[in-house]
Amino acid sequence: MKSIHDQDYIELIANIRNKRKEKEVLQSELSIKLGKPQSFISKIERGDRRVDAIELLNICLLLNLKLCEVIPQKFCIGLLGKQDVSFGK
């Protein structure tokens, strides 16, 4: 398992935090919508806690974001089929 210090994960968290701030949504507001304490969002954004896939999707839904707006661009390219990122050659 990759750590919270992985560059891709750091980029993901920075994107979530930046998009939340752009939309002028407080951590406390987002956490209420998620049914979690404010510290839940704070720990994710500080890198103290990993966000799982379902939590990420819920955060995107509540912030009205597409997944490709927060995940590192290299993964979006692969998801959208614009570049072959598979193991095969």
C-alpha cells in the first residue's frame, strides 16, 4: 500500500483542499454533509488520514466536482482513454 507521503496522494489531497476552498466550503460544512466530525476533513487534508475511494467519491459529489478535477492528471488521462497506461507494450 502506498503511504500518505506518496507524491500522487499529496497531489490528490492538495486538489481536494484547493477545490473546497475555491467553492468557499468550510471543513465543518463538508464534514456535516458527510456525517463526520470536522476533524475527519482536517486529518485528510493534513495527510494524517488516508481517504478511501467511497469517501473520495462522496466528497466530489458534495463539492459538485468530477473525479478528474481532483485526482492526479496522469490517472485521468488513463481513465479517459487518451493514453495507454497499461502494463502491455
